Amino acid sequence: MAFRFEQLEIWHDANQYVDTIYKTVKTFPKDEMFALTDQLRRSASSIAANIAEGSGSTSKKDFMHYLDIAIKSIYETVSHLYLAKTQNYISEEQRIKLYTNAEILTKKIQAFKGWLRNSS
């Protein structure tokens, strides 16, 4: 048996994004372990988790609500990345790459929402 979310490209993309975030925060100072490191991990993990949770919904409206939450988690992650850059934990190049990946993921989720809304 396969879960519905396992067949969604956006879920796989979200998992790749969170993997990149996890690799990025490994370089953060140890004193950030329970602060910015944890917040970045949580917000990034929430993206894929909400896509998965929403895929179990019994209505399109409910699924789209979870996709909206996933997008909000992307925004939260991007905000944390600005702080990471300000604190010199990541370079501007890293921030821009992660920002661009976040934009692409957001657009894919929005496109999927549009498809879901228009499907019968």
C-alpha cells in the first residue's frame, strides 16, 4: 500500500528542501541548537508534513488548507534564513539559493492547488 502523498512531486521536492536545510544548519554554532537551528528544522519539516497530512483529507477544501499551511511554513523558513544570514551562519549565496528553492517549491504547491481546485 502506498500513501497518497508518496506519489506527489511536491512532497518529494519538500523533502529535498528540508534535507538541504538540515545539511545547512549542521554548520551553525552549537549554542543555536535549541534556537535558530531548531526553528529552521521545524519550519522546513512542516512543509512536507503538511502536504502529507493534507493528502489524507476527505475533501479538496481541507487538502488545500494544508497546502496553504505548507506554504506558510516556507515563508517562515525563508524568514529564518534572513536571520541566519544576518548572524553570518550562512553566506548570501547560500541564502539566495535556499530562497530560490523556496520560491520554486511555493510555485509548485500553488500550481498543484490550482490543479486540485479545477479537477473533478
